[in-house]
Amino acid sequence: MTATDTPRTDAPAPVLDLGALDAARARLTSDQAVLRMSEHDAEQLSGYQGPTEEGLADRMIMNMGPVHPSTHGVLRLVLEMDGETVLRSKPVMGYLHTGMEKQAEQLSYLQGPTNVTRMDYASPLFNELAFSLATETLLGIEVPERAQWIRMLMTELNRISSHLLFMATNGMDIGAVGMMLYGWREREEVLRFFEMVTGLRMNHNYIRPGGVAADLPDGWRDEVRSLLEVIPERLEEWDTLLTGQPIWRERLQGVGVITTEEALSLGATGPILRSTGMAWDLRRDQPYLRYDDVEFDVVVGTYGDCFDRYAIRLAEMYESMKIVRQCLDKMPAGDYRVQDKKVTPPPRARIDESMEALIHHFKIFTEGYKVPEGEVYVAVESPRGELGCYIVSDGTSKPMRMHVRAPSFVNLQTLPHMMRDSFLADTVAIISSVDPIMGEVDR
Amino acid sequence: MTDTPTDQPEAAPAPGPTEQLHGAYVTRPRGELVLHTVPAEYLGLVEQLRTDGYWLCVDLCAVDYLGSSADRGLPAEVEPQRFEVVVNLLDPASRSRVRLRCQVPGDEPVVPSLFAVHPGTEAPEREAFDLFGVVFEGHPDPTRILLPEDWEGHPLRRDADPGRIPVQFKAASNSR
């Protein structure tokens, strides 16, 4: 890496003025990039289109996806093409919609994490964390110190595994197929640790309102240390393999450019916003858990292109490892969940010897616990941006409304603007750089 | 403008008139800043807040309060309606958040679209229309986003039945 390509760390928040923001807004609402065409029309009109009376030249409507290896699952794009150039486009989603927000209204707060963990399946712990923090705010309970540090350790490792997945799929999309195998291999190492702690590789249901499901098992320190030895070595290899490679750079640099003002107007957060040079990271700017007590840098880009988004994610893994190292050093002793009889089930051993404990256990797991009336919005920094959870409680044991602000869902709106006037081959690189997880887009 | 969490219980009946900001009533449940508004004033309020520095419209969603008798934490001056459109705004410079709760009547669920103010609300507004049937006037693409285009009804409304698929056991006969 040369000095100019290295992502900067800890840049001050850029001073933006309203005029630039207004100009970006006028650009975005002018309808030059977004194709507003119904799914039905897109199917009917698929193919060559003659020039129209409104002044549109001849062009082609093309449906890309929903079953296409580069669309990360089931994203469908309706593209308006002029030869090989993309004019306007529209992301079509909903192919994975399973009504999880409706489902959440049928599940108690204790069952909630099982549901939300399936939304962003590449970083399940963040969903659980947002849901648990929201519930805890409504309950007004403070989680023990150790539980907070465990949550931080686990979510930072999850950020690494999620970015490793990005590295794998990004490499595959761009044609560096070997990278897919390497990314998947290293992610598996992290998932093996998750399996050791939570019992599952994915969809853990580990972070729950009140703390975490179980304490860290014996030998967790050795496992984390061996991860911290393996991953940096491999990241170095990838850096050598990809970052300076001319083909890789040609495919990514200057592709899918977006400005800070555009990203802000479109609600984009996470690596997309940071790639434009704006240092905005909720871990630093609105700290939750114990992020106040750890040292790390917020990595930002300069050009807002696909290469910056790749470089940021690569660099963020080093930052996450910094935090994990500090978690190792600072992990306090103590309880892993709050000792509040209302929300905490009794210890397993007590159930065998006490009738009251058995009744208590039974009541908590069948009826759940009541959460005071009110509404709350809590946001955490997921690998893809701001992940928010909005819960409205009516005083019963089930949420009256649970809404998840999914970063991928909002970030997908940047696609048409980044793809305008780019080549069809670049759309693949651009979709990949947004790193959408369709599970949370469609929920 | 960071709000310090207060120890007082939420929605304690405040003596005297409720605090106002840009003509909207203010509540502060658990230290969060919440503004209460109605469809007629909603668009102007968001535009006003944008010039104040709330540049990022983080989230927009709808809530259906049909049949709920719970305390909604509304100030006394605000008349509760069936739907609420909830908008979360963020000011990156001062690192503060504000939440808007717009009361939308059930018999005429229409609010102006925020697309012209925050283009990033396009997808969330389509989602709120899709799932709750709240109509956003002036939206450039008022179509369904998650459900199929020919779907009927709005499944996240409280009176929409979640529906059940009966469990099929292999050994059971189909004569039931």
C-alpha cells in the first residue's frame, strides 16, 4: 500500500454545509438514476425498447436476479441499459420476506432474540444485541460489567467474521475466486469459537435481555489468542494478494463513487458513509456497552468508491482485533447476567431442589416477563451500518410492535446512484461493495 | 444537546403546558427527545429540523395502536390516533437524536411523503405503506416493496390475522 491509498484513521467529522447537502438532495430527487417501474412492467418490457416520445433513446430493460450468483441471495435489479452502460436501475426486494416483525408480536421478550438473530444472518449477534438493549432500556435494568464485556468480545469477533465473509464474496464477485476459499476458511475459525461459546455456528440466541445465555467456557482465552494469531497473518496475505494487485485495483478504484452528502441524504451508514471520508461510527460517537473504555480507530476512506469500502473493511478487522485484545485484558470477573428475579431464570441446579425455583423457571419460560409501557429506539454499529431496534411495549410480556432498522435495507437505496453510467460488469462490484444481507433487507 | 437521563419515572403528568419545539409538543421518555406532531405539520417540522442540523433520516416506520389501552406516553394536548408514523432523525455534528411521532387517523391514513426532504425515506415509506397501508402523499413510487404486487391487505395491522399453517404429521391420515 502506498501512503495515499492507506485508509486514514480518526479523521475529524468533516464540516458539511447545508448548501452542499441541498445540492446533493436536488441531484438525488431528480430521477436520473432510479428507475421507477413496477415488477410486472419490468417483466413485460424486458428486452429492447425503442426511442420514446419523451426523448429517451433506444435502450434495453434487463432483469438481473433474483437468482444470480453475484446478487448475494435474492436481490433483483431491473436495469435500463444503453449498450453496456447502465442508465437507470431499481433494486427489487422482498423475495425473502417472512414477516419477522409480525412474528415478533407473537413472541415473548425472552423468545425475541431467537427471531431477530435470523435477520442479518452474517452478524446475528448484533441483532440480538440491539433487541436486548432496547428491552433492557424499557425494563430499566443495568447489565453486569462482565456481561457487557462478553457482549463486546462476541460482537467484535462477529464483526470480524462478517467482514471475512465480505472479503470472500467480494473476491468471488470480482473474479478472485481463490479469495472466496480463504475468506470462508478463516470465517470458519471464528465460527468455531462461537460454536464453543454458544453451541451454534450461526443464529446463536446468545445475547438475551438481562445479559448473555451462558458464561464463557473454560479455555476461551486460549481459543481467542489462537484466533488473534491466525487472522492477522492471513490478513497480511490477503493484503499482499489483493490490495496492490493491478487487476483488483482496476476493478474497484473509481467505481461506484458516492459523496458524503449523497450518502447522508440517502440514510446510508457504516462502511458506505465512512468510505466518503466522514468519520461516523456509533461505537465512538454514541458509545454503548463499554466502548468508552477501549481504544480503537474509526477508519475512513477518501474517494467513496468500491476500493475504499474494501480497504475500510480490511482495516476494520484490525481495529476489531484491537478491541478483542483489550477485552481479553480487561474482562472482569462477576455475573454474566443480571440477578433480577423478574427476568432471570433460576440456575439449573436450583430447579432440582426447590419447588419454587421450578415454578419460577416454568413461569418465565411459558408466560415471559412483563415489560413496562413505553417505546424506545436503540442503535448499534453493525458491520453494515446503524442497526436500530424500535420496540413499543403495551405492558404485556410481548412487544406490541418491534421494528428493526436494517442497515442493508437502507443502504440498498444507494445502488442506483452508484451504478448510474457504469458498466454492467461494474454493477457486480458495486453490489458486492454494499455488502447487503437479504435476510435483514426483507425480514 | 445531549439529554441526561433523568431518574424521574416516564410520562409523569407535568404541571402546566407541555414544552414545545417548532410548535410540536416535546416529551423526554428515558432521556430520549420525542416530538409529537400531526400530518398537517409533519413535513414542515422535518424540514425545519433538517436546517437545524438533523441531516440524517435514520429510520421511518409505522405503528398500529388499534385496540391498545396502554399508556402511550403522549402529552395531554395530543389527541391519540390509530396509527403513528415514527421517524428517527440524527444530527451527526452534535451527535444527538430526535424522534418524531406523527398521529395518523385510522379512517384516513394519509401523511405527506418525506422524499423531497430526505430522499433516503423512499424505501422505508414504501415498507410502511406495504405493511400498514399508510399512504404517503407525493411519494414517487407508491408501490409495495416486500410483499408481491398483487397482495391484498396490510399484514402488520393489528386486525390482520397472522394466519397459521396446520402442522402436517407424516403418519397422520389426511381425512381430517
